[in-house]
Amino acid sequence: MKTLEMVKENFDTWRRTREKQGPIPEQLWQDAIHLLQTHSQNQVAKALRINATELKKRAMTFQSSGASISFTETNWKEVSLMAKSHQPDHWTLTLEHPNGFHLRLQSPHFNGTHCEGLIQLFLG
């Protein structure tokens, strides 16, 4: 797998050697998308000097085409949800995937059982 530095160098070379302004080659986009396995969307976009929204859109298209990106466990931190003796009036849980996608759960009542299923779906 290519590192962020390798892909950054490929983008820099393309920018230096292209003859006219034009779209980023598809192979460079694919390399950028694969970096989302180990880096956040914002880290990749900033390092490669590309549009973060376009990167997210292309990553979603890539995943919906049946291609898969596997995310290493080191991209996640284990979180334990513990309910105190009283139920909170309102709670919010926000997760951010290394690829930049967000999952936000809100409810007026705590129910860890329902959260667990949704989180599992989000994580894949």
C-alpha cells in the first residue's frame, strides 16, 4: 500500500509535469481514497491539496460500486457507554470514521441496546 508521502509526491509530480489545467487523473483519486484506510479525510485532503468534499464523494462512489476498503483496528478507540443511576434527559453520540464519515445519534432517553446495533452497522 502506498503511504501518504508517496501519494503526495505523485500528486506533486503530476502538478509539475502536466501540460495544461485539467482533472486529477483517476489513479491519483484511487490512491487518495485508499489512504482513507489509515488517515482521516481532512488529513488526506490537506496533504494532497485536494477538495475534501470531492474526496468524500468519490470515496462514497467507490464504496457503493462494490469495492471495499478495510479499516485497521488502530483507527478506532474502544469506547464503553456506562449509564449512571439516573437516566440523562438528552444525549448525543458522534462517531467519526477515518474516511471522514460521521454518525450522530441523539435521543431523549438512553438505550444502549439500540445504539450498539447502529454503531455496528456504521463500523461495517
